[in-house]
Amino acid sequence: MKDFKVNGIVLRAAPFKESSAVLTLLTAERGKIAVVAQGVRKVKKSGLFAQPFSYSEFVLSQSKGLPVCRSADLKETFYGLREDMDRLAIGQYLLEISLLVGEDVTDGSDFLKLLLNSLYLLSRKESGISPAVVKTVYELKFAALSGYGVDPEICTDCGKTAEYWSFEEGFLCGNCATEKFAVIHPVSSAVKKALTHILSTDGKGSYSFKMSEKAFGDLSTLSEKYLEAKTETRFRALEFISKMGSNE
Ligand SMILES: [Zn+2]
């Protein structure tokens, strides 16, 4: 048996045997991995590290089958999310998206940094960043890290100036857009500018940008539908978010 350390956040916890759980972790060192946490469903308090959103340094032991958790040094629980239903729902959506990190990703540090930064801002109202902005930035940056990056200025097909957006194709010029018969949307310069800022800025600065409510509405529809189309996924948490929105 060999012990090794990872820094990771729990994306999902599934019951396993009588009192244990299988945790899906997003780690800096090994990307997305599944590990067994023994006995965590018996003792609520000491099992806090095994809850979704908990971020810890884990010591894991590899034998046959899944690695087993030997110890966990809990660093952050993003507790603030539990105090606001909207923020919690978006947090759950970010975890659901993160479950799509590919098995081939062996260095998860960029994905992990993006998730930790986003949850940090989401769990602290005093950050002044709205949950909707965190959601949009996460969608766009996650898509880019997964190989679905976009250049909002240039037509994906021919390299001319982009004027339209298609959920499936990305940005297109007028000619290519009409040839493709895809459902297309005109894209404003405000949306292009914000997109460029988000994709070219690292860390917390990428969540700070100003635009009108209307333009932000376009940007957030675009980022949500684009991620959905590229990953071919209907996110369960998203249905819950839109239901909540319509109750307001
Ligand atoms: Zn074109």
C-alpha cells in the first residue's frame, strides 16, 4: 500500500456499504478521482470533510480498487452557501458542471482554481459579485478549459469579423451564419467586450466587468446554452435555478 496526498473538493458523495461513502473529488494533483471514505455516514461532525463543497488536503492510500481516505485536513466548507437558496443552487450547478472534467485530465489545478475562486465569491455576499455573474464566468471559463474556447471577434469558419453567435458553432460572420442554417443570434459589441475580458483575465479580476442589464442577459443566455450544446448535457441543477427565478 502506498500513501499519497491530494488537495481536492468533494463534488459528489454517494452512500457506500453500511456507513461509508464514495466521494468524487476534483483534485489539483490528479484531476477528477473517486475515493472511499470509511464510516463517514456514522459520525456527522467528523464526516464534514466528506460533504459536497468541502475542500481538504487528503491523505489517500492506494491498494486494490479505489483509493481509501486515511485522513482529511478540512480547509474550507463554503458555509455561506447554506444561508442563501439561490447561491446554494448555483453552487450545486457549478459542482454538476465540474463532474464533466474528463478522465484524461491528470492535472486538475486550473479547473480546481476556477471552482474554488467561484465558490469563494458565491459564498460571500460581501464580495459584491452577483451569483449570476459567477455562474456566467464559470460557464465560459470551464468551456475554455475543456477545449471549447471562443474568440468573440473572429468567425470560427472563415476568420472574418464575427457578427453572430450560434450555440452549436460559436461565433460566425454574416455569410457563414446564413449558409449554416443554424439558429443564430446577433452579438453586440458589449457582449464581445465582456467575453474578451472574462476569457483573457485570470483569477478574481475576471468576475469584475460592467455592462447593461440587457447585454448581461444576452451574455448569460449565450454562455449557458453554449456550455449545454458543447457538453451535450442537460444540467439538473439548472432546472432548479430557472424555477426559482420564475418565482421572483
Ligand atoms: Zn465566416
